[in-house]
Amino acid sequence: MSMRTGGRILVEQLRIQGVDTVFGVPGESYLAVLDALHEHANAIRFICNRQEGGAAMMADAYAKTTGKVGICMVTRGPGATNASAGVHVAFQDSTPMILLIGQVGRDMIEREAFQEIDYRRMFGQMAKWVAQIDDVARIPEYMARAFSVAKSGRPGPVVLALPEDMLTDSADVADVPLVKPAEAHPGPDDMAQFKAMLQAAERPLLIIGGGGWSEALRLQTQAFAQACDLPVAPSFRRQDYIDNDFPNYVGELGIGPNPKLAEQVKQADLLILLGTRMGEMSTGGYTLFDLPVPKQKMIHIHAGAEELNRVYQPTLAINASSRAFIAAALALGRIDGSRWAARTKQMRADYEAWQQPTKSPGDLQLSEVVAWLRANTPADTVCTNGAGNYATWLHRFYRYRRHGTQLAPTSGSMGYGLPGAVASKLAYPDRVTIAFAGDGCFQMTQQEFSTAMQYGAAVIVIVVNNGIYGTIRMHQEREYPTRISGTELFNPDFAALARAYGGHGETVARTEEFPAAFERARASGKPAIIELRIDPEQLSPRATLSQIREAGLKAKG
């Protein structure tokens, strides 16, 4: 051991924990860390973002894509407040992430010094653990705990504040080895009761979601579902947890799900919730199941004990990781699924019918564009999106076939699509990576297109431009029909914007123009923007703007 600065000790802990990429915006409050990163530039790359919100979203997406803990570094005050958008995404998405924030010097604390914030209070309900490292000798201890907390139980974000003067202090302190978090496993009694309940069921349904998934877990889950012919539905924006071409995949329980799937959930006699919390978006505003005790028998499996019995009181609660549970389920032996096999086939047929393109007003049909992408992109293509009505076309008409190919915030955060795509492309440069964004959603983080250019992340951004905040306009027309307020947008030429950055730009106004435009964007080898100019009437796959307005007027009498 030898004397090291706090900045160097911290960076060397990152190396020990397997960190290879850090996202952030530089700040004077953590210059000592940036200096230490210079020494380890061959092992840890620092991705310099344009805004801290984009940096935190990239850290979240990188964690989802790679299975590692996402790391984000920002400066104090405004840097931290900007980054909070990505922390909230990571919290609701159960993503392991660590946000490191430069802080004012320890001798200035509690004076409202320049850009001073008490991060324990600011992030208290937005992270699993928030702390400040005041003693340089305790950096290894704090960092090891941060990685353990971020990955254990229900994964999530950790926030650590780093006083500027602490980072320049020196200490002779030992490192902490690679953290291996504990994993909850089901007991034999749990599995025996699970098997008995499944064998007694007539209309079971497996609903999957939550954090901590992987490609290996996807394959094991499919093997279990196939062995007993279980129908499988992912919760909101977790469609890539199972191959959508898998015969037992029956559709997503998200916003505006297939009505036939929603009815099957209500008619089920056994619901198996694996890893998912089943929040508002996956339950139709908590209407699919009775609260707090569902009429259906329910088995809830979750890695976080605090999530069990939190909202729903299941018949059987099992504290176990999804990985450990599926491994145990595969060891149970044969479970006869012949009683519900026909129902599984019918649910699959309902899903395939739901995926047929719909006709909307205008010359550019989003359902046909998404269907073309589904048929003409590789199985490991990554699709990202933020929030907006445009995403409903992607979720309904696309098929995700590998884990880590859907990056979409369950928190409904706008602006996620572009940062998420850039992070994924940096992790896997050879994968086709497509960011979907509405015109409003894209402009929340469009500056990260510059980050894509700087690091050669050749993402293809599809900007769906209808000149309005579509989701809010939909609600506005439903609740306050004809009273338009605050939802209209004045937009740039998005294709020209891409070219201004040095990327590739295309504008598409008709469905038949899209395939060639996409192939040109892909062949360019550059970050690209394809602007889709659509009729504002094309507000959702199920109803036009005028139809929603008319329904609103009728409801108002």
C-alpha cells in the first residue's frame, strides 16, 4: 500500500469492480477524479456528455445492455439536479447504477455555499442509498457497499456525494475486492407449493418483469414455459425478456394492451408474477386485479422482500431472484400443461391478430413502418424510446427477439431514446441500434447527437414529427375537447440538424419512401436522423385525434 489521493482511490475501486465506461459531464468539483481517470484511460473510458440528464440515462441504458452497474459522474448543484431525471428512470426500472456527485468542500457544508445541496434529502426517495464520503480512508468501504446495494435484491441507483477537498486528501488504505452480492433463493416448501398450485390451475398466466434479467434467464424462462405450455406476458416495456416469436409469448401488459389479453388476465385462475412489481401501467391503473387481494390466485416471486405484499396480497409470496426461481422451477420435473394448451394457442393467435397493421390518416403509416423494421432488421437489433404516443406503435407492432434489445423507461421519461441508443451502441458497436422519438421527446436530449458523433456511435434516430406533444394533446382532447393549450410545437428541420452535426439526415413523408431512406442511413455508417412527417390526426393506433375529440365532446354533454 502507499499514499493515494481520494480521486485515485475512487477510480481504482471502479477498476476492481469491473467498470469499463463512465458517463458524465466534467465539473471543477471532481477534478481529482478526472485526473485519476487520465491514468486509467486504457481501462476506463469517460464518455463526455452534453447534459447530465443524458449522461444518467446513458448510464442506465449501459447497465441494462451489459448487465454491469452503470456509472455516472456529475458536478454539484445544477449537475446533480439535471442528472436526477436519469436516477428516477433507474429507480423505477430497477437498474443498478451509481451516481457520483462532486460536492462543496467539507469546511463549507451547511452554509449554502456555491451550488451546495444536501443530496441525502434531494435523492432520498429516488435512490436505494444516498451518502456522502467525508473521510478519504473510507472510500473503498463506501464504494464496495454502493456496488452491493445497487445490485442486491431489487436493483437500483445509489448516490454518493464527494466533497472536493476529500478527493484531494491522501490515505494509505487497502482496496476492497470485487463485490459478490447475495442472491435470494426459493426454499423447497416454496417450490412444492408453487408446483401444487400450478398443477391445480386451469387458466394460468406467467407475467415477467423487473430488474436483474439476462439473455441466459430469457432462454431458461422460455424452456420452463415451453415444458408446461404456459402463456407468458411481459409487464410494461419488458418485451425483450422473452423472444416475441416464441409460441407462448402472448403480448405485453402495458399502456393500452390488447383488450383480449386484458380479459384473459381477468379470467385467469392463477397469476404467476416473476420479478415484476405490477405497477400502474401494467395493471391498467390497478384495475386488472382487485386490491389488495386479487380474486385470482397469485404467486409473486421477487428478489426484494420489501416488494412482496406491498401492493397485492398474493396467495404465495416467494422471496427469490428470477434467475434462482427459474433454475428451481426447471428442476421440478414435468408439469402437465395439457389443460391450458388450447388457451395458450388462442392467446398467441389473439396477439398475432393484434399485430396486424392498422390504417391511420395520412400518407405515412407508422404501423407499416414498424412492421417493415420487424421484418428487415437482425434479431439483435436494439430499439430504444422515450415517452409519447409514437411509442405505442413500436410496442404493438415490433417484435423483440433478444434480451437487451428494448431500452425504454417504465417511468415514462421523455428524452430517453437517443441517450439510450448511444449507450447501447457504445457497448455493442456491431448491433443495429434504432432510437424512436417524438418531435417533443427528441428535443429533450437532442444535444446527445453530438455525443454520438464524437464517439462514432452510428445510431439511427427515427423522429416522429406531428408538430404536437401527442400524448398530452390526446388527454387534452379527451378531458378539455377543442381547448388547445400548450401542446403545439415549432420544430426545426430534423434531417438538416443531423447534417449540421456531420451526420446523415433523411426526411420521409410517405410510407413507401421509408425502406430506402433507412437503408441509406444504415449504409452511411454515421449517426443518422430520419424524420417521419406524419398527420397529427394519426394520434394512436386505435383512434384519430378527431375521434378522441368527438368522444370528449360527447362525454362532456
